Amino acid sequence: MRQPRWVERLVVDAVHWDQIREHGGLAGVRDEGALESALARPRHKWHYQETTELTTLAAAYGFGLCRNHPYRDGNKRVAFVIMVTFLELNGSGFKAEETEVVTVMLALAGGKLSERELANWLQAHCTKSKGRGTR
């Protein structure tokens, strides 16, 4: 299996700014180390745990960004957008009702949803799209 296309830091920061501009909140990084840790999480799983499942890697992005709280505001929004972006970069689509997305992201932020449960939820809502794909 080919290495996935990763979401780069520049993209994550741009998503943060877009979310703040569109929905409001405080802009900027709160904890640089927490952000770097969140972005390294899926790559670590790929390289050291030999995880190849795209939804597991997407969940690693989401879990790290949501739970590490690296930005001053908008962490749940950024986490969700980056999970979907990662899936799309790698040939998968995603479809879920907005209310369900909000419920899941609030549960994740509140410690009521594990990373594995998040990956399972992503898997249940993944669609195959045209594109590169790594599977």
C-alpha cells in the first residue's frame, strides 16, 4: 500500500482561519506542541503501528486536533474538516447529517468517544470517490 497523502500544517492553519472567519471565535495557536503532536499522530500510526486503514488515520487527526486543543478556538470544527479532507485526499468521500456530526464532535471533545469509536463512525459514513485512494 502506498503512503497516504497527509494534510500539511499550512492546510490545517488555513482551515482554522477559515472556520474562525466563517463561524467566529478566537484565532491563533494556543499550544504549538499540542498542534505538532496532533499532526504527527496519524503518521506515527502509519509508520510504527502499521495502520493502513484510512478511517483509523483520519480518526487520529480528529482525535489529536480535538482533544489536544491546540488552537484558541475552533478545535472541533478544524478536527472534523481535517478528517474529511484527509479522506478526500486519499480517495474516500464522507457523508453524514450535520446534527450527527455535531453530536459526535461534542462527544469526542468531552471524552465520551474513543479514537476507535471515531474511526468506526467515519467508516460507517465513508463513500468511495474518484481519486487517488490508497486501499
